[in-house]
Amino acid sequence: MTPPDTMRWERLLDSGRYGTDRPEPDPGQDPRSPFERDYDRIVFSGHFRRLGRKTQVHPLNENDHIHTRLSHSMESASLGRSLGVHVGRLLEAGGELPGGLCPGHVGQVVQAACLAHDIGNPPFGHSGEEAIKAWFKAWLADNDTLAAALSAAQRADLTRFDGNAMALRIMVRTGFEENGTGMRPTLAVLGALMKYPRTADNAPPGKDKFSCLHGERSTLEQVAARLGLPGPPGDHRRHPLAFLTEAADDICYRVMDLEDAMELDILPGRFLLDEFKDALEMDAARVDDYAARPRRSRNGSLRAAIMTRAIGACVAAFRDNYDAIMRGEFAPGLLDVAREPASQRLREVYGEVEDRLFRSRRKVELELGAQRSLGLLLDTLIPGALALCADAPPARGGLCTPAQAAALLGRERAETLRAPGAGPYEAAVLVLDYLAGMTDHYATALSRRFMGLGG
């Protein structure tokens, strides 16, 4: 039985929907579970579709075998479902799975959360996030009056920008652009999605990871209250299933980054075989068999073997740390504490080659271009958006007039900025909404148009 001072699954697996009291369809008309409907809403959204032209690691790559945010999200969702079903079985065996639910429902929650976990990321991957943070730090330093008009929490949102927080905003507010209700996801999926259920001003020093913008803080508090997530306002403990969402992401990006690097000849074609043969307990005959296979076939089989073991290791880590997780006292990622040899080797190998993966010449060249592209877009759009706000102080630079800004940002965003009470923070966040919805290709083409180069 769960001790009284811990989180409880009756609340953690709440299938109620954020932003609506509308009842779920009759099972005779729609056999899907509420969590399966979450998955489908995400899949059919424009934000998710555009992930197919957003960078995972290597920007604007012409090799169709390289992962995008879309393929990474689909693969993470697949692993997340497996992790969730395994944990659901543990809960069922311990008598903690609420009535009416089965292990598959737990898998569906994690699957939907994994599918949405990158939906708020800007163009050009993590380099895009870094470019946005750097731009806002410089912009606020050069605009004292504007900086003074923002609260410390609002400044933190901009200078510590995180795609995780934009993902929550899309899910609850902008996803379907219908009266500000977003995709109306279930509370359980929102809980599993928030890997960092805190606001930027509550993030630890030196860590920019947070899952909630200041403008959505009331959402965080409502979700935390319904799910029973402990912690002070603005800084709650994780939903236990968020550890599985994180684990699926951690496994996928590490293995796939290595595979992509071999595809691009950043790492040798036998890299996975040479580095993991011992951890996978492969004898000489099996090594020779794998070595004789075509590269992609060999790497696909090795990928499956590594992931299968990593899934088992993360489930074991969840089980072994269950009490601390349920009390909100467990901090590391499940993969970080996994003791299985292939999982340990995955952590070690990735750490050893990470600089090579992220510092290839072509990648650095494209990242520099991406930073200039996003900088130009912000240079143009932010002053224009501020000009639409009647009460906003003027900003430095910018050739975009209010009429031009309204045309670029769209009628609904322009009306929002013209409304009473809209100021610099609202202008910045609405521009970030626009940027977060852009693909790498669109951001590149738009910046070229702004420079008069066509595209």
C-alpha cells in the first residue's frame, strides 16, 4: 500500500481534461481511451506535423536517413509506451493501479507525453534555443526601460527560454487556436509531459530547464493541485510518469545521435558494434556475423538490442527507487542510475563522443547561420510587436511598422497585443509563439526575405 505522505495514482492518472468539463464520448461511439484521444490530437496538429522539418541535431540536412524532431518524437513515444506498460504492470501487481485502468492505459499516457515533448522547440534544435536566449539577454541589456517594465519572472522566461515551456503552452493554449484552450489534454498526460514542473525563476542556478512560462503559471498550479504533485507554488515535484517520458527521450536521443553520426561519417561505421559488443555479451562468431552485415542493417539490430536493455534497466531503476519517486524525493534521471551494462555503456560512450557529435564543421557552420537567421527575425519582429502595444516603451532598432507587424504575426495576435494590458512581455511571448511554430526551412526563407534575398 502507498504510505499517506506520497503521491497517489488515483489522482496521478486523472483522465479529466484541462480547460473543459465536457464529458468523454460514449465508448460505443468512440472506443478510444481519453489518453489515446490525446495521442491522436497531437498527431493531427499542425505543430506536430511541422516537426518533420525541424532539426534534431544536424540542421537542414539533405540526408533523408537523419533524424528530425518528428522521427525522434515518434520513436520516443514508442519507447515511452513500452516503459509505461512495464510500470503499469508493476502497479497492477502491487494493487496500486486504479480501478477501470489497465497497464496499457499507463503506456498510453507516457506515449502521448513523449509525442508532445518537443512540440514547442524552435527551429534549429538546441542551437535555436541558445540563440533566442542570447538575443534576449543582449536586447534587455540594451533596453533599460523595457527591462524595467518586466518582472524578474518575465525576464527569466525570455533569457532562459526553454522549448519545454512552449510545449505546455501549445498543449493548453495555442495548439488549436480555439478560444485559448489549446488541445484540451488530459491532466495525466500534462503531468507526464512536464519534466520540469516549475517556472523559469524557480529553476536552479545554472539550469535553464523549466516546463511553464510565467503566463501559464496558473495552469501549473491547477494541474499540480488536481494530480497531487507536492511542492511550493511554481516549483512542484515531478509526476512519476515524467521520469518515464524523460527516460524514453534520453535513450532515444543518445542511440539515434550515435547512429546519425555514423550515417554522416562523423563516427566510423562499426562504432556501435565495437563500442557495445562487450556490454551486449557478443561472442566472436556473433561479432563477425554483425560485421559482415550492411551498415544500416547492422546498426538497426544493435540499436534494437541497446534500447531493449535500456528499457529494462530504466524500469528496474523505477522499481528500485519507487518509494522516493512517489514522495517526490528522487532527482536523477532513470537512465542516469541504471546499472545494466549496455545502459551504463550508453552513458559512457555518449559522454566520450558528445563534442564530436556537436562540433562537426558543417554543423557549426549551419548553427552560426541559424543564430543569425533567428537574430534577424527577432530584430525585426520584436520592435514591430511592441509598436502594436499602446503601453509598451519603444525598443531599439527595427524597421517593422505596426501594420507590417500585424501582417506578419496575424490578425489574432495583433488584436491580442492591441488589447488593454498587453505590454512587452505579451509582445515577446507572442513572437515566440510565431517562432516556435516555424520550421528550419521557413525560418531560413523568411530571414532571407527580410534581407531582400528572396527565398
